[in-house]
Amino acid sequence: MFENKELTDIAELGEFGLIKHLTDNFKIRHETSIKGIGDDAAVLNFGEKEVLISTDLLLEGIHFDLAYVPLMHLGYKAVQVNLSDIYAMNGIATQITVSIGLSSKFPLEAVEEIYKGIELACNKFNIDLIGGDTSASKQGLVISVTSIGYADKKDVTYRNGAEEGDLLCVSGDLGGAYLGLQILEREKLVYLENPNIQPDLEGKDYIIERQLKPEGRRDIVDLLAQMDIKPTSMIDVSDGLASEILHICEQSEKGCNLYEEKIPIDPVTYETARELGLDPTICALSGGEDYELLFTIKQSDYPKLKNDVDISVIGHITDKNSGCKMISKSNVVHTITAQGWTAFKG
Amino acid sequence: MFENKELTDIAELGEFGLIKHLTDNFKIRHETSIKGIGDDAAVLNFGEKEVLISTDLLLEGIHFDLAYVPLMHLGYKAVQVNLSDIYAMNGIATQITVSIGLSSKFPLEAVEEIYKGIELACNKFNIDLIGGDTSASKQGLVISVTSIGYADKKDVTYRNGAEEGDLLCVSGDLGGAYLGLQILEREKLVYLENPNIQPDLEGKDYIIERQLKPEGRRDIVDLLAQMDIKPTSMIDVSDGLASEILHICEQSEKGCNLYEEKIPIDPVTYETARELGLDPTICALSGGEDYELLFTIKQSDYPKLKNDVDISVIGHITDKNSGCKMISKSNVVHTITAQGWTAFKG
């Protein structure tokens, strides 16, 4: 990536120089950002709004593999993953802090690529970068992002508000990010065996983009507000549909019926799953990283969103004793189990 | 540390189980903490207060060496380092998020030790743990803490408010944390050469505690409020007195005169520096990690604090063109340079 360029040793800049260098182009957009980078802490002021805070830690070798994740995409995704959590509260994200640990293998130009991705995400989603920390790392790349947002008290949507009879809805489509990852990993293995073979990604653009460049669904938060719908519960799909449904049902002390045939799956996702000998529904249930919004609404709100092509009604909430069930295409009832999170396993 | 106990593999718990296990004992103390752990984001509400946010990333091998840092102390310090940034804004810290990346060498009992330290810091400083992220790590232990606090708008103290003639003040004493680290590193080398030799830490308790168990100076924030003093600028001493003075002068567009003889140095710090052939003043200027508060006040506020033994007046602010100077004990004038930050060097 940087073969023909003269590279800069980060040590030449020092920490403060590095932060200044990397963040000089970032503009402050929000009146709520009283003070950004350059003091001990950022200062925000939301007056009568509720303040939302979310944080994620991304580690090389666990959350990303630099063999196939371009650094700019990594920066972009690190921000999106975090914003998604604020949107999942039915809030508007307004600020982030970014801390990065860098091993000495990264020249300045590599860090700049990461920050280009961060800046792109900030520009696209109207976010102020207000602070952070930059450090050497003896091991690999570490990125920690904290996002801050706000909402009116009446609008904040928790995981625990689903009621019996509510409709279970999801934005966009599911399973694509997981299958994008499978393709990237397959091509990495091919490359490692023979570096002369070009990666075969033809026709896979959509799912690779789902993996490398996910987007938090702020548009859905805005859309729901326009439709005058306040979801009764909401969560983002980071670990897989099954895991997220179980969170909502557990915290709301309810059960649910999920209809397999209603789960939105893109044709490329579907075909790729079949190619790889995987069940597309399992990919949607357990794949994760789609960063779509899963939410419940009152039945009376159904007419407001029934014609929106970007939202699918995939089931409904039942009582706790009925459990969390999926009704398959062949009408068999399965109990939903979480398989979405495996980072500590194997 | 865990030799005689049966250890638990973290994988048995899964991420959500692990977070619940580690944070079940943490109480929510603040009315401003509307929603803590267990949703996509925490929800805070500060009404008319300004919200302060600060974040730090601590990496094994860079910020701490597990050869001599007990895990409980590490958890405690990770929190304190962050709270210190909120206090340095003249604010009250109220919440933290903690994200941890763990390599497979850490059993559950090790993580519990870290959280014991976090809990101790939360209890002592009245802090709510409201969120975070737990992940596997291929790289060693990674801890990212974000702290949140508040202050009345009129009380928030920035680095850029120092005026000519203001007095330069510092709390506590300086250089101890750095010399504690030197002793710990010396004893580690002795141990590596001959594991049968017991570490010789006699009489060094104070400086070792300064290194392993620093405390953010919330008491100074409270004291200044009681004395009805609003500092004109403030910063915490994380990188060393020299570096922090330069931050205040640069951001305030001022110069300063610092008097070497006024720099508060504890006798144990002084003697240890001499033993190791180091200049105690250089240790105070460049050592860092003391987490004391450096601040400037109007001369008219001097009578209010002149009798406080925990605050030293160490110099005064001059105009920008006079530069940042230290007047030595032998009356030689030196230009102050930052040597406090070396993590990317060497």
C-alpha cells in the first residue's frame, strides 16, 4: 500500500504532534461541543436532552485482520460500529472520542489512512471528533471509540420495552456482512497459498461492502421520527439477529415468534451462502456485524411503516412462557438460541 | 498469585455472562445515571450542567508491566488516571465506562482482580460504572477507560485561561511516581537475575504507592470550591511538570517563571533520586504520572490558599515573549523544555 512513498516515523512527531497532525482537519459542527481536543477532557452541553454514551474496543486479530481490511475502511467502520449503538437508543450521535494504540510497524501514513476513514464517517454522519488518546503498542493495532449522542427523554428507546402483541421489525437485510467476511477469508487463504492469484471477488461487491463499510442506520431513526413511531424497544444487530432478539425478549421479559420466511436476505447473500454450503437463515441469525436496527412497534403503528421497503416485519412479541421461537419455512417451530458471540471460544 | 486455586476459563461465561459477572456488585449512585450497563448505550442526564468526557487507553508493555503491577492496582490506577482529567477541568467525575481486551492467558480470577481495583476506585471516588466492552485480545491486556463528569458552566477550567501575573500552583508533591517506577524496575532486574533474592523496597513505600496507586485530586477541586477560588487555568500532571506548564503557557499564549526551590518534592523522592544518581528536580519536571493538579490563580486569591500545606505556589505567569523559564536554586535561568513524553521514542 505504501511501497513507493517515503514514510514518516511517528516518533518524529511525538504524541501531541501526532494528535494535532491527525485531527487538524476535523471541524467542530455542534453547538453542544463546547470544547473538543486540546484539554484534559472534552466539554459537552446538552441542556435538557438526555446524553447517550457508548464505547467499543477493536483489536487486531480479533475484530479485524489487516490482511484484507484496508486501514481507511477500518477507521470508518470503527466509528460506524459505535454510532450504531447510539442510533439503537433512538438517539442522534453527535461526538466521538478515538484512542489508538499503534505498534512500530505502522508509519504515519498508515495512521493517516485510519483517520481518513474516521473523517469520512464524521463528515457523512455529522459527528464531531472531540478527544482521544494516542499511544505506542507493543503488539498490534488497538482502536477504542466512545460515541456520545442525545435524545429527548421521551424518545430514548431501551431494550426492555417490548410488549405482548408488538411487531418485531428489522431494517435493511441480514447475513451479508458475515458472508462478506467468509469470502474475504477464503480469498486470503488462496492468496497465502499462491500470491500470484488475483482475488476472485466478482459479483460480491455488496456483501464485501457490508463487511468492510457498514453504516449505522441513522436514517431509520430519522424515518421513524418522521413517521411518528416511537419503537417500544430497539437494539442494533452486531452479534446476529438471534442474539439481539434474545436480548430484547430477556430484558422485556417476553417471548416472540420469528418467521423465517420474513427475514430479509439479499440475493447476493443468499447465493453466496448456498455456494459456500451454508444455510442463509443461519447466517442471518448468527452472522452479526450487519448493524441494522431491530425494534418492536405497537400494532397500531403498523400502517405507518407497512409500505417502507427498508423495514421488514419479521415476527411479533408473545408472553414470556411461550419462549423465543422461530417458525421455519416448512412450519417447524425452533427455539432461538444465541450463537452470535464466539470471540472467547475456540 | 493464583497458584493454589482452581481457575475458570473465561470462555465458559461468554461476553455477556462475563460483563454481568464482573459488574453485578457495582451500584448506581447518581441520579444523572438514567441507564447503566445492559443496553446499547448508557443514558446520562445533566440538565443544565456541562458534561465532561475524557478517555485513556492503557496497553500492557507500554503503560504497565504485569511483572510488578498487581492487577487490582492496575484496575484502580486505570480509573484514577481518567478521573484526574475530569478534576483537571474543575469538574466532578460521576461515571466511567471500561473496555478490556484479554488474552487467553488471563483466567477469570485475574480479570476479577482488575475489577476489584476498578470497584475500589469507584467506591472511593463515588463513581458509577455505566458501560463498556469486553473482548478477547491476541496482544496482551488492553484497558480503555472513558470518564464522564459535570460542572457548572461558570466553573469549567480550561488550559488556556492563564493571565500575566497569575500565580502558578501545584498540589501535593512531584517526582515520586517516577522514582517509584525506577525502584520497581530495578528490583525486577534483580529478580530476573536471581529469583531467590527478595525485592528490597524498604523505606520506599511512599514512592511505590505513588506509582502503583495514584489518586486523582478531587479533594483539591472541592477545596478550591470551598476557598471560593476558581483557577484561571488547570491541567493534571500526567506527563511531568515541564510538559504541563508548557501546555498551559502555549494555550494561554503566555510565558512563566518557575522557581526550582519551590517545586514540592517529598524527602523519600529526593533521597531515592540521589541514591540512583538522578537530579530530583529533573524527576519532578519530566517524570510524570504524579496526577497532581497544576493550576494558575489570580494574585488576589493568594491569601485564601497561602496557608494550605497541600498546595505550593511555584512561580508566576509572564508575557509570551518572556518565554517559559525556570530559575534554578543557584539563580541560573533555564528555558523549560518538554521531556515528559517518550512513549514513541527509543
